[in-house]
Amino acid sequence: MATGRAIFAHKSPDLIELLENNKNAILVEPDNLENSINVLKELLENDEKIEQIGKNALEMSKDLTYFNRTKKILNFIEKRLENYGKNNE
């Protein structure tokens, strides 16, 4: 993502947490070779789409830092503690 290149991958639970088909990646069904070939052929014929997906991936990768992840985790913990305090008053 951080290289600004289009990502071509199989849809899997861990990947779909970060990747969105036709936005920041091209995702295909696992174990479907014919579909993968067809999608890849279509992609190779569309330079604009490849470039846009790469740009979108690069833009999204800017938010995927340890600092941002830590902020999200701390916010989650703070909210849980607030709710815990409210429920135990």
C-alpha cells in the first residue's frame, strides 16, 4: 500500500479488514482461477484504474501507523473504563 501500487489479492477475512475491492485493491474470490485471470486481464487493460487504486492505497496507508493504531487502542480503553465507571456507581 505504501508504495502506491495497485494490490491484487484474494478475498480473505484478514485482508478485507483493510482492503476494499475496487477502491484500494482488487480482490478476487479464493480458489477461482478463471475469475482471477479474467479480473487480472481487465485490470491490465485499464491503466487509469490501476493508477487510481494505487493512489487510494497510498493515501490509506498514511493512516496506518503505529502512532495512529496506539491512539485507537487508547481511545477504546478509555471508553471502556468510562463505561465501567458508570456501571459501577
